[in-house]
Amino acid sequence: MRGAPTDAEKKLWSLLRRGQLDGYHFRRQVPIAGYIVDFCCLSAGLGVEADGGQHTHNEARQYDEKRSAVLSEKGIRIIRFSDYEILKHPDAVQATIYRELTVGPLPNPPPEYRARG
């Protein structure tokens, strides 16, 4: 747990706090299964992570994958955004989070990109 949030975390919190997303309540720095989730809506089982540049390194990606798997076993689905995305495209980040809360993850690939038969 860090004492001071990054600029991206401050921005993300401004998008999530006070039930702004259809009343969904998020908490910051939530301890779950030995990990700290940046932002979490426990009622929806959704965790949101703000990832700085260190998360692009191979070791960090592997750690994040393992961490996400453990959290998934505890009922928390994790979505991640780079600090750049949060700071430069906050409306798109907020829309994505809202979609995840209300619709859930899109199939991979989304239906509109599947080959038509």
C-alpha cells in the first residue's frame, strides 16, 4: 500500500467515487487474498487497476497474470488501464468500466468481428 496516489490513480478515483457509475460503490486500496486492489466494487466483483510503465516488463506482466488469477478465484475480475489511458482518455476508461459493471466482458473477439458463416 502506498501513501500517496499517482496522478492516474487520482484521476481514476475522480471517475469512480461517490457512486458516479449508476450507484456502484468503489473502494480504494482493497486488500484481497494477500494483494491490494487499486479500486474495487465488491458487489459487482470488479477490480480496476491503474498500471504505470513498470507493468510493461515481462516479469511484471507474469506477476499481474498470476495475481489476476488468484483474485478471480476469490470472485474478483480485474480490468487494467495504463496511466496514459486514464490521463488522456478518461471518458473512454469510465465508459469501459461502466460496461464491465453492467454488461460484463465482451467475448474475445467481440461478435461483430467474428467471421460470418
